[in-house]
Amino acid sequence: MEQSVERWEVSVEELWEKFDSLNRDEGIAAMRDLADACPAGDGRAAFELAGMYDSMGFEAAAGAQYERALELGLDDARHAQLAVQYGSTLRNLDRPEEAIKILRAAPTHETTGSAPRLVLALALHS
């Protein structure tokens, strides 16, 4: 059943609030269900699913969803947050050149503070 974007956003926030009580399978299944129900035509669903994969230790699966989110498009706040998350993941996967590219292409946004610069510095050091 399709729901409003606002309600979907609340459902995503509620799932993240329960993150510590979820095992890997539960968290991924729940976020996959939410991603499938997302009424937005942009990359929000892929971004959130990527974050869950990443948080549960499935970096390769996260990378595919981060790429999908970039293809579909995100607002500046999510794009900036994606750069931090995906840049860190790429660095952990020993792909620092790709991390640098993602971080340099990302918009700046107040919600990420100095995190993009810190992750970029780590990627450059790698």
C-alpha cells in the first residue's frame, strides 16, 4: 500500500530509532519493505536501504544502493550525508580514489558539519 512521503519519512525515522534492537535480517528486511513502499520518485528509498546495509556490515550491497540513490537524485542534505557514508564505505573497501571522487562532488550542507572534510582527509591519507 502506498503512503504519503511524510508518513514514509516518519516510518523510516521510527525504524532507525529501533536499530539497536534489530538483528541484521530484521533490519534489512524492514528497510527493504519501507524502500519498496516509498512513494517518492527520487533516491530516498535507495539511500535509506544503503544506510541499513552499511550499518549492518554489508558494504558491497550498500554501495549498489548508494549508486542507485545518486542516479535517482537526492536533496542536498541527503546527498551530503550520502557522500560521508559512501565515502567511508569506499575507503573501508580499499577504494579511496572513488571515495575522494564522491566526497569532492558532494554538495556542502549544514547537517553534515565537518564530517565530509574529515572523511575526505582519511581517504586522501589512504
